[in-house]
Amino acid sequence: MTHSSSTQGIPHAAAVPRHIAMIMDGNGRWANKRFLPRVAGHVKGVETVRDVVEACAARGVEYLTLFAFSSENWRRPADEVSFLMKLFVSALEREVAKMHVNGIRLKIVGDMSRFDAKLQKMIAAAERKTEGNSRLTLTICANYGGRWDVLQATGKMIAANPGVTEFTEEMLAPHLSMAYAPEPDLFIRTGGEQRASNFLLWQMAYSELYFSDTFWPDFDAAALDLAIASYQQRERRFGRTSAQVVERKKAS
Ligand code: IPE
Ligand code: IPE
Ligand code: MG
């Protein structure tokens, strides 16, 4: 099943968000503060991923999407990039079996063509192994960019509709790399910056935004609960008036 758009219906805001998308930011500053090399922050950040995945599953979140490496992160010093690639491989080696036992379905989304053949194989194998799991779908965005996603979807949409010159949002959406998931209800960025950094641009049109000053390695279940509590205070209107939203809630 594909979820072309969540902006027509009104999800129950009081409920736990079905889909949380996060920019895991602040690893380098976490390490600097402790006079450690930046990469020490990335190592600690992997532990946070493990804890946050479990906390989300325990709270009934169905989809968790984590931005691990952006298409712009190749601009970092070569030694940091190569450390991050190795960390990605070792995290897959260590975590996939555990995730499988815990009912996690793993998806890796982004332009895989820039990864070496070994990593591409590991990714495909991990996805295949966990594809039948349904407790939580964890998506790792790696070499991902929101603009890349819209562009690759546009290419596929045109190829799927030969001769067609007018297109709709509904025709594009199934070709986006996360067409298997509803759009994010809640977007969280840790580390204090308040920007999108080319994350899920199309899919975040109506996500509720939440910014935390906590560096990613320090983010935990309590910090997650603060974000969810903030989400539960919001009124999601999707363009309508507040009175209309109240009316529709009564009717449903
Ligand atoms: C996020 O932390 C992890 C990646 C982008 C891979 P950073 O490495 O961006 O940490 P800061 O922002 O420099 O503190
Ligand atoms: C965004 O963080 C990408 C990831 C967390 C993977 P960055 O740290 O790369 O973002 P900018 O460069 O500060 O915008
Ligand atoms: Mg950063």
C-alpha cells in the first residue's frame, strides 16, 4: 500500500504520532564539548539510535525515519566521511539481527549508487531479512537529499506516463523514495539548529516541527516524550479553520 498524501484527513493530534522523522544533529559539538574527536560523537550517536528506536516502538510509533547522512555531507573532511561509512557498515553488522528479533523492519533510503558494492549488498540483505516485520518501520536516510528525492520521483513519473504532459501530486507521490510510509506527523531536529538541511522536503509539507537544543548523543526517551507532548498540544489544521477542525472531530 502506498500513502500518497496525509493532508486530506486529519490525524488525531492527541494520539501518538504514527510517523516521526528526525534530524540527528549535534554529534560533533557533543564531542567537542568533551575535548573528544568529532567521530566520538558519531559513535555515541549510534547508541542513541538504538535507544530511540526502542522508545518509539514502545510508545506505538509505527514509522521512525532518521537522517544519518545527507547528500551534502560528502563535503566534510575525507577522514570523517570514511569514518561515518565504516560506522554505518559496523552498525549494520551488529544491529540487524537484534532489530529482526525485536520486530523492526529496516529500510535505507537515498542515492545508493555512491556507496561501495559491499555496503549496497549489506543494505539489500538487511532490508530483505527484516521486510516481514511490523512492530516499527525504521528508515535510515543515507546519502539522502529532499531535492534528489523529488527529482528522481519526477523522472520515474514521466517514464511511467509516456506522452503525458500534465501531472498531479497524486501521480508523483508513489515514486518518492518513502512511498511506503505516511507523511511524517512530527519532525524533530536535535542540536539546536532550526533548519531543514534538505531532508524530506515534499513529505514535510504539513509535519509539526519540533526543535531540541539537546545534542543527539544526549537525546533519550525523556526528551522524546517532551517532543511527543508538544505534538499533542498542537492543532493540525491542514489549511482549514480551527472551528472546522473541531466540527470534523465531533463528526468522526
Ligand atoms: C550529525 O551531527 C551527524 C551527521 C551529520 C552525520 P554533526 O556531525 O552534524 O554534529 P555537529 O552539528 O557538527 O555538532
Ligand atoms: C543534517 O545535519 C544532516 C544529518 C543529520 C545527517 P548537518 O549537520 O549536516 O546540517 P547543516 O550542514 O548544519 O545544515
Ligand atoms: Mg550538524
